[in-house]
Amino acid sequence: MTTPDSDSLLAEQLLRLTRRVHRIQKRQLHERGLGVTPAQSRLLRTLAHWETPPRMADLAERLEVVPRAVTSLVDGLEAGGKVRRVPDPANRRVIRIELTDDGVKALQELHAVRRAAAEEILAPLSGEQREVLGRLLDTLADGQC
């Protein structure tokens, strides 16, 4: 049985782990010279899951941020040649965001960065411990009891 104090400790541990993962990913992004921030990498990963290029409003909704934040992220990625704004073929007033070839290459590097960060974080755990952690995290992520 857990107590409120032990639940608080678990919550703090989860936050510390999340911050550590973020720091490691940020360091790896910098070391690989991708010129992409963690927020931009999240946008690229999100963009890759759309069948057709989304609108900025769609990205903002999926990322759970205000549209202005997406505009800034897209501006930076566009300047780096990783995305481009394209007119919607059905309504030229609507602008959609699509990955460029450089954006696809950056995504491949980002996957490598995430794998390397995960390897660094999980290094102290045995295979069995990783499996248990995976099941526990699935339970927490799915919100199932």
C-alpha cells in the first residue's frame, strides 16, 4: 500500500526522470549538430504521423500548444530547410506544413538520438528490469488500474 508521502516521492522521481531524459536528448541533439531544438524535434515527429500535410492549427491542437508557438517552431524549421509551407490544393488560402527531404533525414537522426538517450537512461537496468519497467509505464500511460 502506498501512502501520500510515497506517492509524492514517486511523482518527484518521475519528474526528475523526465527532466533527465530531456537534458540527455538536448545534449545529444547539440552533439550531433542537427540544429533542432527539443520542441522542434517534437513538431517534426508529430508532422511525420500525418498522411497529408497538416495545417498549423492542426499541429497546434495535436501538440497542445497555442498556434503562435507552432508558427515560431515552423519558422525555425523552415529556415533550416526541414519543413516548407505549401498551399492547400483545395483552398489556396490554407497553408499546410510538409517535411522536406532534409526534414526526413533529420527525423532519422532524431530517432537515433532518442534511442541513444534511452540506452543511456536504461543502462543500469537488466533486461528483466526493463521489461517490468515497460509494463509499468504502459499501465501508467494507458491510465488502467
